[in-house]
Amino acid sequence: MDALNYGAYVAAQYNSTERTSDIGSPTYNSPPPLELDDEKDKKGKRPGKLVVRFGSPGQASLNNNNTGPMSSPSPTSLGVPDSLAMSLCRPSPEITDIAPAKRRPGRPRKLNPDGSYATNHVPLSNNLRTQQYNRRFFTEHARNLVPELCRHMYKLGWMSGTGGSFTIRQNKQIYITPSGVSKERILPQDLFVLDDHGNLLDCPIQEKRLKMSDNAVVFLAIYSMRNAGSIIHSHSQNAVLVTLIYKEQEFRISNQEMIKGLQKGNSGEHYSNDDTLVIPIIENLPAERDLTQRVTIAMQQYPMSNAVLIRRHGIYVWGDSWQTAKSQAESLDYLFELALKMNKYGIDPAAMPSGELGITD
Ligand code: ZN
């Protein structure tokens, strides 16, 4: 018996009693207990269909083959008037609404508002451990955010191959991506967790043979010097290209609206659109961890910059939260791309506006 017919059966039982009686009355025949037919449901004859059977012996036990509305016990045999019985037994298109829609493969599961189930933002793997992690950690937990944002940055072309890395500091714990893996496939349990002093608090299971990002030392230096909440290390082509166009140690751009998307160091103030944005450029080294000293020197020399470009390599961008780091990284990438296009047209991105319309001559 499906849920609708079970409801009809209960209604019939209630209608067959005196209207003055209530559920607490001894004249009310309480319905037999519901029992989910898990085994039959697992066989997949009608996936998602709620199947029930009566628990007491001697009564009909229904299976998935006869769960149609007309195959359930006739309400007329339960003392229901014919007219009501017809309306109760009439096949209804609504009956199909009882069965939840089939979930398309790979589609994210729905979330409870309290985040006790998997998030809307984090497509779940079929991997059981991943599902456990997603249920254990709420949507905004770094365990879920890091894989989600890595997928976002992969789509932007910032983490192609196994390049780039990402970290979030949350509740005095630093979550860092593993090294040498496809960032768009990282799972919540693949992250390394450090405290503010660099002590390892948690790591992926040994069987996965994952290694912490080589950038971890650089990240710790940035966290320490700038009290950052999140750091993005991107291999964006736009970032690499500007380091080839700007042969000096700085990238400069002036009078662009998107400059307002950047903050002035730790001040919390944003740049104005008529400011000149300056991002330092350091030279690359074979090992990413060896960049720490150059990055820290650049941070000291450019306290108003929340990013450091690495020539022929990419960029580090940070913010006091993952939202700030993400928005600044996206604004910067926009400005890099714009500067490259301006260069193509022979326009100096750092030049002050001139002429009547403010267009550089
Ligand atoms: Zn790198």
C-alpha cells in the first residue's frame, strides 16, 4: 500500500466511527503500524516509492507489484460510502508526487538548512567518507569551502594541471590543499590542517599518499605577516603574462573602476578608482617553498599590496576572509587581462587620463 492509499485507509477508519468520537476515544480504531518495505525497495522495482505493509499477521501484505491505488484494500469493505470510496480510489495524477524525483547521476543532493546534510554548493562524491564529511561539516566550513572554491578556480584556469593551491584559516586552524593533485577533484578529507605555528593537526589517510602543498611555508609567512584569513596561489595566464610585459619589479595600473575591488593592505580601506594600483613582482625559483623569503621581502616593501606576482609563474593573493581573497583575486585577474589588452592597443595602463574626455593620448 502506498502512502496515499494508507491515508485513505486511515480516513475511512476515522469516518466509519462516530463523529463525536476523537482519536483518544476507545471507539476510534487506530491504524496498524506502518512498516517500510526496505528490502523490496532496495530491489529497485520502483525506486523512491514509499512502500508500506501492515505489521499485524493475517492482513494483506503489499509489495511493489501491487502498490497501485486500485490494488489496495477496498475502502468500501471498510465501511466507507460508495461516493467517498470512488473519490478515494480514483487514480490521481498526484500519486506520482509521492515518489521523489529520480536524482540525476552526479547532481548535488539537497541540503537541510542547518547544513546537517550535504551542501548545495559542494557536489557530493559517491564516496562514503566524503558524504560523512559533508554531513559533519556545515556549508561554510573550510573542509567544504576549499574543495568548492578549488573547482571554481580550476574553471577560471587558475589551477590547471596540478598547479596552484589554496588555503583558508578558520577558527585558528589552517586548511591547505595537497600537492601534485588535480585541484578540481579534491575532497574535504584530502586537506592538511595546521595550527598557526605550523604544527600538523590533521592530514589525509596514508593510503592516499598525499603530500601537503609546497606553498605551505609561504602561506604561513603571509598568515603571520598580514593576519590573513585565506590565500590563493594561482597560475593564471593573465598573471604570468603581465610579469613578462612588465619587465620591472612592479605591475601598475591607474584609473580603472575595478581597482576599487582591491583593499589597501590591512587597513580595511578600498582603493579609489582614480588611484594607481601597484603589485610587486618577484623572480621565480625552482622550488615554491624557496619563494618564502622573496615574498616576505616584497610584503615588507609594499605594505599596501595584498598580492605578490611571481614572474613566469603566477601570483599569491590574500584577504582577511576567503570572500575577500576571492574577490580581490578576481578583480586583479580582470585588471591583468585589461592591462594586456591595453598594451596590445598601445595604451599604457598606468598612464593618467588626459584630454577632454579623459582618454590617454
Ligand atoms: Zn605555483
